[in-house]
Amino acid sequence: MTIGLVCAIEPELVHLRNELTGRVATVVGHAQFDAGELDGHRVVLVGGGMGKVNTAVVATVLADRFDCRAIVFTGVAGGLDPSLSIGDVVIADRAVQHDAGVIEDSGLQIYQPGHVPFINPTERQGYPSDSALLGRVRERLADFILPPLSLAAGGFDRPPRISFGTVLTGDQFVHSDLTRDRLHREFGGQAVEMEGGALAQVCEAFGIPWLVIRALSDLAGHESHFDFTAFVDQAAAGSATILRRLLPVF
């Protein structure tokens, strides 16, 4: 089985691309797809670029052209849950697109992408990850400990925490304490990023399992752009390490 691997930006991609063996590159549209082996598993790795549309494009190509039977997004995100710290990892058990919905006078009322309440109503909100896959993931990570972040990254010799929960997706870089707190309060989000919900939507359309692995490079508040720049490399390395640990479960 071929596993599709998606990253958004170069700091996420580099930790995996350099480890591929037998790499064969193919350019499709705006992205380069690198087929090869990673730790003995057949994969196709792509840097899709930031945002939902870019991710939907490359996920569709992975599913249709490269016949990937599962697709994983690995990279960084902003933290929403105040119990989490930079370097901690969130694995999505549900992906929700927080910027999709109906705009009313009271603001945006989130709704399932592709639906409108008075045209094609639905009770759904978000996309759940495959329960069987998540079970194997939890088992594989049960005794797994990531190396502590450096003191420069605020690690204090504490191994990063790995948690499972809701990951929110929107075409926005969250740089606001107020918005961070609202997203956590209203949707129970643990992390916020720009791609995972689109990946989930495409994978559901193709009937294949997906996984989103996000290490926190920042805490989505007023210091997020400074934190992202300082910690993106170490956080992305942690996400890539977990991905490699999980390859046998697909």
C-alpha cells in the first residue's frame, strides 16, 4: 500500500524528504510529488503549500493519480488548549473547518462545508478520523516518548505531550488571544491550522482514511508569529518523528 504524506511548508517537508530512498520526483500542477520508501514503506511525499485549496489539490492527486490508500498530514499548528505547550503534539480525532458557515448579523455560524441550512441541511460538524486507524495509532504510541525540546524552545527537559482531539482548520493564521480563546471555547479545539479539514474532506470523498499530526509551534496568541519563527523547526521534527513511528499502522 502506498501512503500519501502531505506537508505545507519547507520546514515540515525537509525532515522527511531527506530520509526518502529511491526517490522519483513528479511535478503535477503547483507541487512536486516524491515517490520512494521511508523506513521500508512505500510513500509519496508532497509539499502542498499553505491553505485548504492547496491541500485539496494535492490530496486529490495523491488519491487519484498515485492511488494512495491513506493520507497523512504532518506539520505544525497553533495551540488552542491552555493545558498544552509549544512542542506538544495533537493528533486529530476530528477535523473541523472553523471558517465555513453562514454569516448572520451575530457573526459566522459554523456549518458543514458544502452545506447550507436551508438548502441541504445536515447535523454533521467536521470529519471524524477512522476509529480503527485511531485505535492502532493509540496503541502504537502508548509507550512512545518524544525527546524533550531544548531549553531554548521552552522544553525544560519535559518530553512533549501527545494528545488526541479536535483540530480546527481555516484559511487564517491565528494571531489573537481573543480568537484563540473563542475557538477553544466554542469548538473544543486543541489546535488550529490551515489544511487538515480540507484533507479530511477529500479523503472522505475518496473513501480512504486520513490522519493529521500537528506539533505546536506557537500558541496562536499575540506572540504567535515570533514563536512560530523560533520553534517551527523543532516542532516539525517532532511531528515527523511521530509519523515515522506510525507508518506500520496503515
